[in-house]
Amino acid sequence: MNIVAVKNYFLSLQSDICTQLETIESQGKFETHEWARDILGGGQARVLENGAVIEKAGVNFSHVGGSKLPPSATAHRPELVGRSYQAMGVSVVVHPQNPYAPTSHANVRFFIAETPGEPPIWWFGGGFDLTPYYGFEEDCIAWHQHAQHTLNQFDPSFYAKFKHWCDDYFYIKHRQEHRGIGGIFFDDFNELGFDQSFAMTQAVGQAFIDSYIPILRQRKDTLFEDRQRQFQLYRRGRYVEFNLVYDRGTLFGLQSNGRTESILISMPPMVSWKYDWSPEPETEEIKLYERFLPPKDWVNLNSAHNLS
């Protein structure tokens, strides 16, 4: 088990994602912020703001540890109580300027908990999901097809399992709606052994950027008006609600005394809430709720079918 190799990979993935996003962004560059804490812990937050294409992007690497796990980690895994731990990973959120370009999120992570005289408990986790404001069928199909192709290299059953997991995870219970069109999500994963579990995690990290860059290129210059901008800001409110109420990574980071600015790097720079608002029937905005947010089998959707 080579923990150093995992850390080196996460750092290289962070760098590659930033480089790829900067090839699209003509106006801004990522700024790097190093941070550390007294006990085992530190990381690197890389942030791009106010670009011509990207309103805000955060690509964060962290490596933290301690002698006692926070409650968010032991609530579902009581066997971890009393063990020392290390957790590391990369998390990514991209909020484009254009309302027709979807927000995207990805993360890959590794966790290990140890106690003297016993085998370590370890796992990988991660995935990626897409949050459009105005849906495009071809984007959704390509997003999910790429995820399926990536996972089929390891086990043909993984895509359906991880897609369902993603749909369940990114569900905003108090709104009774999904955050976006999903993708894949997995956690507590070690069933392939260390080497292959690590290889799958690397493949997922690469698949994210390979899937998202073409969509961003396609949608970044679409003409829009204030109506589309206002709907984008309204829907970003759902993103904030999920991250602050349900997201396990956010809760773990805050409870483990991580760097607050890095933990909340996913927050969009502009957002709005409207009281008791809902889109009008037969508008472009209502289509998001009716035709894109409800989970569906995007991979096998007939691409000739016109959602509009």
C-alpha cells in the first residue's frame, strides 16, 4: 500500500485540472494558497475568479489526519472509533459565467484509519456530477456514457451501481428534487484491492476533466439575457443548500478543524433566493425540473428523441 503514490497522484491531478481549465479561460489564472495546521494537516487551494468563461473555480487538495475521527466519519462506521486517521483528496467545483454552461463537481479521495496491532481500514471514494441550469440532451448522454465507459474497464456492474448512488446522494430532501443530472459516486471502496481500487480512482479523476471540458467549450459562448442569469443565480441556491446541509465532505472538513476557506471553496460567488418562486409552465426553466432533474437512464436514452 503506497500512500505516497496516492498523494502524488492527487497533486498531479489538481495541477492537470487547473491547466485544462486555463486553456479555456482567456482572462483569468488560478491563484495558489498553501495552508497548514499544527497537527497533521495541510493542503493547497487553487482558485480562479472573475474570468471571462469561469466565474469561479476551486480545485482543492487536502491531506489531514489526527488521533481521533470526527463524528461525521464514525456515525456510520463505529469500528473507526479510537483509531488515528489520514484523509486526502482533490475536490473540484466549476461555476461558469454563462447560464447555459453547467456547474460541475468532482472529487477523489483516500482514507485510512489505523490502530496498533490491527490491520488498517482504508478505502477510496469519489465521483463527478453535473448541474445544468438549462439542459441539453446531448450533454447529459455524453456525460453518462463517458462515466460508463470508464467504469466498464473495471467491472460492468459498477456504472449502474454508482449512478444510482449518485442520484440518491445528490438529492435535496427538503426540496424533494435532485441537484442536477447526476453522474457517478462511490465511497468506502476497497473491493478490488489497493492497486486496482487506486487505478479506478485515477480513471474517474481523468474521466471528469475529459467529460467536462468539451461541454464547457460548447456552451460557454451561448447568447443569454438577464432572465437566464437570474435563473442561474436562483438554482445556485440549491447548490449552496445541499453543500451546507448534506454534503459529507463539507461536514467532515468543518468537524475535523480543516481550513474553512478551502472547505467552502465550492460556494458560488453570486447566488439568490426568491420566496416561494417556481417557473411558469411551458417555459425553458420548467424543462429543467420536468425533463432533466428526475433521474433517467441517460446512457440508453434514444438520442434522436427531442426533449424540447
